[in-house]
Amino acid sequence: MAKYLVETYYTCTFKVNHYLDDINETELKNLEKRDDGKFEVLNVKLDNRKTKSLDPKNKNIIENHKIESSANTTKSSPSNIENIIKTKNQNYENNSKRFSMPDRRKGYIQKATIGDHKVYLHTGEYDDGKIGEIFIDTSKEGELVKALMNNFAIAVSLGLQYGVPLDEFISAFVGTKFEPSGKVYGNDRILSASSILDYIFRELAISYQNREDLAHTPSIGTSENTSIDDENSEDQSQLLRIVKDITSKGFVRNNYKKNLVDLSDIKINLKGKK
């Protein structure tokens, strides 16, 4: 039978990252119940260590053991920290894995004109609707600018596939200023842009992040007073889930309810002509 009980107390600081498609009260309340978050240990501190006796007759031995355990605290804590660092590095290696795009993928193409320059934005999406790649084509530009834009799109695509949040790119490139700039034609939500990059990431923010603060025109056909219960019932609809699986999230800009047409009462005559 054991004669002593050693209790060690640690303070652990960690963070959990969750990625959400939409932000609402229901999602935030149920955030703690989700198990798909990325866990990362930030710091571990050894507070104290106590030794309790399971045999009241050995008080002197217990006091000496207390002194020894307190003296060995500095020796044991580095090893614990090293183990945690190893675990942290393993988690980092697992998180740094590239998630390749599916061979057949969803997405959309947006044509717009900034000044006299035409810009074609192509997007590619994962099966769950998250953006994973972009392509940028421009007209009236030299070979150097085209090559730079193509390679910039490849760099952004690789970042997205390695887990860099789209928000980071949006905050970095929205508001950049260089020519061509000015009025935007062909996009119903963006009327002007200070550069091609400002326009592209405004478009991606509106389409994939619901960033209405970056749009110049309000969303047409969507009620601003939509209740949370309506959104929950919308997500529970089997038909709507099927539509989300086969439709580009960026193309409909998350407005599935507005773009969904009920054809259940329509009868189609499939008989051929005689």
C-alpha cells in the first residue's frame, strides 16, 4: 500500500481556435461544446507541490520529503516544459499540413472593370464551401504585371491551403493604393476601389465572410431583421443542405434562402413529341 500522496499544482495557459462561417448568438453559445477547435499550449507554470501522509506515524519523514520535493521543483519543471514544447511542435507540424483542393471543385468568376482595366477573379472552393484558391486575370497590362498578379494569386492560394485565415489577407490588402484605381463597373456590391488588390479582397470579404461593412451597396432581397430562429430552421432544412453542397458559397454570397426557388409544385412533361 502507498504511504504518501504527492499533489502537484500547475497553471496552464492555452488557447483554442474555432473557425466559423457565420457569427451569431447561437454559434457563440455552442462554441464550448464543439470539439473541432485547434488546441495550442501557450505557457505552463508549476505553482506548488504538496505531500500528504497516508500513515500518521511518519510525520518527520513527511517533512523531509516536503523539503526535497520543493528543492527538486526546478529540476522537474524544465522536463515538463520540454515535453509540452515537443507536444506543441508536433501539433504545429500537424497544423502545417497542406489541404489540397479537390479535383472537381466549386467556385465562381467575377468580371469587373477598374478604370480601363478588366479584372477577372476566379475562385476555387472546398467541399464545405471554404475558399481554397484564387486566380487573377487582367487586361491591358504588360507581361510583368500579369506574371506578378498570377504569382501573387498562387501565394495567396497556398496560404489558404495551409490554413491561413482569409481574414488575415483581407486586413492586409483592403485599402492598398496603386493604379489602376477608381470606379468599379460590373460588380453590384463594390462601386470604387483604390487598387486591384483592394477590389479583389473586398469582393472575397463580401462573398465569403459576409463583411457588409466593406460593401458600398446594401444586400438586395435579404431582410436585416432575420431572426435567429429562421436561420436555425433554414440550416435544418434537408433541401437547403443539398443546395449548399452543390452550390458555390461565394457565388450566392451565403444568401441561399433568397436564391432558392421551390419547384415542388411544378409538374414537368417529359414526354417527347410524336
